[in-house]
Amino acid sequence: MTTVRILYPYALAVCLVVQAVHGTRAAAEDFYVAVDGVDGNPGSEAKPFRTIEQAQAAAAPGDTVYVRGGIYRFSGTQAAIGVAFTKSGTESKPIRYFAAPGEVPIFDLFELKPQARVTGLDIKCSWIHIRGMEIRGVRQLIVGDSWSVRIRGDHNVIEQLNVHDGEAPGIFIASGASNLILNCDSHHNYDPLEDGGNADGFGCHSSGGDNVLRGCRAYENSDDGFDFINAPGTCTAEGSWAFRNGFIPDTNMAGANGAGFKSGGFGLPPNIPATGVPRHVVRGNLAFGNRAIGVYANHHPGGIDFFNNTAFDNPANFNMLASGTSSHKLRNNLAVEPGRAITSFNGGTDTDNSWTLPVTVSSADFMGMDRAQALLPRQADGSLPNIAFMHLTPDSDLLDRGEDVGLPFSGSGPDLGAFESGLPTTMNPMDAGSPDPGVSVDAGVPTTGAAGMQTSTPAGAGAAGQTTTTTPALAGSTAPAGRAAPPLAAAAGQASPTPSVIAGSAGSVQAPASQPPAAPPPQSCSCRLASAPAGASPTSWFSWLALGTLAVLARRRRAR
């Protein structure tokens, strides 16, 4: 007993040292996930994990998880979530889940079929950054929403996702604040059990505010492109495109509502939240060819700011339908026939728009009228493609005719519409939802191809930028980004290299016949503290150190 009392302070000191050393890393670490990985591996590039969940368990704030290319298939009838993100990073050290450079991880959920509402990626945490994934095939097995990507946290960055062929909304902010959805595509979504009525491309419905959708494309969704209905918190859609929404995908058959940007509303009569009516922002966007409306106020009982939007070939290009009298503010917007310029305007102000200024609008004002350009691959940084469609010519009388509303412009005044002449083709971040603190460093890592990018993924594997059958209303265009099969194709129907199949439970993966190309080595050293045996973690190394120290102390005590 005396020996125990004497050794106790030594043991306590050693344990405190072990805890301190283990809890403090010299540098962030990189982990890897691959379709042929093993969750018992250390998660290195040479020995990757099999699942994101295992990588998540190993990762700490500041770490990066690289997900290798290939098809990760989910199947079974028990699990209802493909991948659950539950561990948060911090403001200065987000946890990053990035596609490995030059590769496209494809999460295929066609065969995940529980009798429940299915979620592809469930993000129930804060301060994480996801980039470069493709998510396809979320099923609707019972009446009620499924979700391809559901967000229930704060300060997350969701970047360059390609979400498609789901029987569900594409990317859906259910709760949380200051999330940024950046340069994502959501398309060909249709929920048959609700007659297409909830398959929006993007949804912002949170009680938290300052959620931003920037540089995104929504097309061929059976309901709306972007939907802010019943959102007590503020939502911003900027620099984004919505087209061909409100149809059953790849047909001209009516789906549901069919608005490009449904910008608010709380139903009729409006069920106004206790926090009051939010003032959403819709700016710098393009809406064309939607079944019913381009830009829609949707009975919003307060006011919305609509700045520098272009609407073309929608039955109503702008519809400001309000519940009572609104306080909407419309500036520098451009309506292009066919379609009525504006309908149901009741309250607020609409100065310096194409329908209120002494200007004429015709095809001669634009550098191009080929709407198929909207489906071109994205730029190398993930930004929307640099196109001529709906961009003003140098001699258009729509140049410099707008009012300064705080957005960047070149010339004596802002141009009308979504595309300011003389500025870069990407919109500068202007408010909440900015990228994570390391985004400037991340930009040095080659971007991947999930959201409409051209990549080295083998033909037929579902990579972005491939060509396939054309969309009826956009004949002659390249195929929607990331789709290598007709809508709602069976999971096994993708033309890909002959696989070796791993057991098909929820979260199972399909390994390619050959190993994907190796990713470049990390740009910074992970600075391990010692050359522990292969596979040994810092925890086990320091545990052995502690035991060894205690043994020495005990031996010395007995010798006295």
C-alpha cells in the first residue's frame, strides 16, 4: 500500500503528460478513404480507410480527409443514411473532406431502400468543408421528403457537389446558420410519390440566418430550382442559374411549381414566425426556360431584395405576388422576352429595371442566345462556365443603366442583368457564409470534377463533363454534368470498368478493377512525433511510454 501511495503522484504526472502530448498535434494530419480501403488501416495514402465514418472518427479539427475516386455503393433495407457527418471542426480549424485531386468519388444510393426517409449525406455538425463529391440515386420509399444532402449545422462550406437523379430535394438546409453552398449542381431530381412536388434543386428553410447559395446551377428538377419557403432565417441566392425546372426531368411534361427562384413565403394565410419576416436577397442570378416563373416572391409577406437578375423565356419572368402589400426592392433587373416582364407587383419599389427604363431589349443586346451553353463544364476553380449567353454586347443600351446597390460594377453605373461587363465571370463573396479560413490554402490543391468539371475519371463512371443523350429542350448540348446514364437508371446500369464487389450492405463500396491514380503527396508534413511501429497510433506509442516510465519508477522504489 505504501508503494502505491508513493507511486501515485508519479503515475498521475505521467498520465497528465501523455494526455497533454496526445491532445496537442504539431500539425494537421491527412487521412485517405478509398473504395478498396480497410477500416482497420491507419488511413494513410498507402493504407486508406474504407469509409468516411472511420476517417471522421480519426480526424480532429484542422485535418483533411481525401476521398479517392470510384463508386461507393450503398444498399440494404436497414440503414436510412448514406454518410453521417457528426464531428465538428472549429472556426480556425475546420475539418475538410475533399475529393482526392483529379478524382471523383461517386456516392451511389440507388439500392439503399429502407422503409424510411432516406438521406444521402447528413451533415449534422458545424465547421466542416466538403468538396468535390457526386451524390446520386437517393430513393423515396414512403411519402415524405427524402434528402440527397441535408444540412443541420452552422458555418459549413459545401462546395462543388454534383447531386442528381434523386427522388428528393438536392441540397437542403434544414437548420443552422451561416452555411455556404458554393459552386454546386443539383439536377434531374423528381419525387414520384409526391408528384414531383418537393424535388427542388436547392432548399433554404432554416431558422438560422445568413445562409448563402453562390455559383450554383439548378436544372431539370420537378419542382423549383431554388426554394426559400418557410425560412425564418435569411437566405441569399447569388450568381446562380436556374433553368428547366418544373418539368418531369428530360421531358416537357409538367411536374410541380416550376419557379426558377422561389424566394420566400410562409403559405396562405402566412404563418409568420415569432422572429418576424426575414428579408431574403436574390441577386446576380439567371433564370430561363422554367415552367411557370423565373423569379418569384411567392406571397412573401414582407420584402425581398431583387438586384441584377436576368430572366428569359419564363411565362412570367418576374412575379412579385405578395400576401398583402409588400416592401420588395427591385433594381437593375433584366426581363427578356418571351415571357411577361413582371406580374403581380404590389408594394415596394421597382426602379431602374428594364421594364421601367426607356430602353429596348432584343437579341441584338446579347453576345449569344444559345441556352445550351448553360450546361458547359465549369471553370477550373469550380466557377460557372464563362459563356456568351445573356452577356451584353459592348454597344447595348442596357450597359451602365442601373443604380448602385453596393455590388461591384465597371463603368459609370451597373449594367442591367446578371452579368456585369468588364468584371470577372465569378461573383465576389459579399456577405456571410464565406469560405473556411483555409480556403486560400485549399485553392492550391487541384480542384476535382464533381460539379460539372472535366476530369480524368474513366468514361462511363459518372464523372462530370461526359457526353450522353441530349436533353430535349436543350438539344445539341453536352450532357448534364456527371450523368452517364438516363434518369433513374439502375445502379448496376452504369457503364464502368468491371468491378470486384464488396458485400452489399448499407455503406458498402465497389472497388474498381484497378487502383485509381495516386494522389500527389501532401504539401505539408504531418510531423509525426516519433517513428512508431507501422500502424501504431500516437495514442498507443505514448501509452507504452507511460507504462515504461511507471515500470522504471517502480523498480527504483523497490531498490531503495
